[in-house]
Amino acid sequence: MSDSFAVSLQYLLPKQALTVLAGKMASARAGWFTTALVRAFISHYDVDMTEAEHADPSAYPSFNAFFTRALQAGARPISAAEWACPVDGSISQFGAIEQDQIFQAKGHHYSTTALLGGDAALAARFTNGHFATLYLSPRDYHRIHMPCAGRLVRMVHVPGDLFSVNPATARGVPGLFARNERVVCIFEGAQGPFVMVLVGATIVGSMATVWHGLVNPPRTGVLRHWDYPEGKIVLQKGEEMGRFQLGSTVVLLFPQGPLHFSSHWESGGAVRLGQAMAERSATTGISS
């Protein structure tokens, strides 16, 4: 199937209905059927279960429990770099924000204001800043961790579409990450503000954070936000902050300043949770 046909088909599919149905199936506790589904998924996507806290597929009462599985203690050491990679996945794009424009794929950019649900004042804090877009495939570990220590300031649930977020769709759907449903988490860290955007996608049944639980559903169709008083929620570098029910994408925003991504990073390259992501100094050939 060509990329253009696959993308065109997504405009026609009932993505919301498919996502609701998939969410119900994934949360069902169906005994032997659930175990068979998990085994088939592991085989099809070549999932590495040797790192999982529970390697036996029958240990998971639902598909969601399997998909959001924990790793064994110590499976992902956290780098001493100032910013560590927050997920397992691959690098969609990364680099400088040009004024307010974030590079999505050849021929496609989108604005920080659109990504952040129309909050122009917040977006202005990241003018000429830095971004990283990280894609989590179905075979990846799907918990999301902190790239650095941060105090949670605000969370926003932005309603939107549910296009797939795979590389082919990123090349074919304009403004993909700013039009899909997403959860925007705003933090203050030692180096200033930073944002972690959890982007939904087709068949992503829900997104959750450790402080709130499931953010969606419900899908109310209107923007929702939560503010957090200073000091209420502080997460340390490497600590879990959220998770996806099925695969998706995380977009990170950092303000203008001397942030230099690791020289080991390249678009399309694989990354793992805890690896060195960035430093303030220009010396980026840092070890993981």
C-alpha cells in the first residue's frame, strides 16, 4: 500500500469509533482470549519480553495491562546528561524552533501555538527554542518518563483528530501533531519551562498521567485544563510521568538557550529511555 493511499484512507475511516471500540477490547479481561491476543501481538511485532517485569503473557489480565507493562528494575539506566530521553522509540524530528514553527516533515511545519491548544502566551516562551518529536511504535515500552526534574504547573487536554502518527502519516498530513487529540503538560525545571505533549492517535484508547490517572476518556470535545499549585507535584529525572494505551508520539519543547542535542541523535534513529538527550554545553558526544 502506497503512503499516499494509506494517508487518504485515514480521512475516510471512522477513527473515533474505531478508537472507542479498540479501547473497550483492550480493557476487557477475557482470560485465554486475552492471553492469545497478547501472544499474537508479541509475535507479530517482535516485542522483547526479556526486559519486562513479567515476561509471561498469561500474567496480564487485559491487553492494556500488557501494553503498559513495567520493565525490570535497572533495565533503563538514566544518563547523567542534563536531559535524558524520556521514552523508548525513534526520533521523528528534533532541532530548533524557527520563530514559532516546528518542523514536522519535508514540506510540513506547524506552530507552537497550535500545538499548545491556542495558548499564544505559553507558546511565546518557546520562540526560537528547541523541540524533539519522538515516535513510539507498537513494539516499544509505552510508559513516559521525565527528561529532567520538573514541577508541574498545568495540564491541558486538547480535543482533536485521531490520525495515525507513524512516519508515513507525518509526511502526508499537514500539522499532524497540532491537529490530533493531545495532553499538554507544562513544567518548570532548573533551566526554565518545558512542555511534554502526549499526542493521541488512531486506536490509542487513552492517555494517562501519574498524578491524574486517565485523562481521556472522557472525550468531551472541549478544551479542559487543570492548574497545580507550586510544590504540589514535583517529579524527578527518570521518574514515570504518564503512559499511552497503544502507540503514539511525545513532543518536547524547551525555551531558547544553550541546549545542544546529543551528537548521537539523528532523525529516524532509535532511542531508549534514559539515554543522553541534551546538554547545555556544546560538547554533545556524551555517553548514554
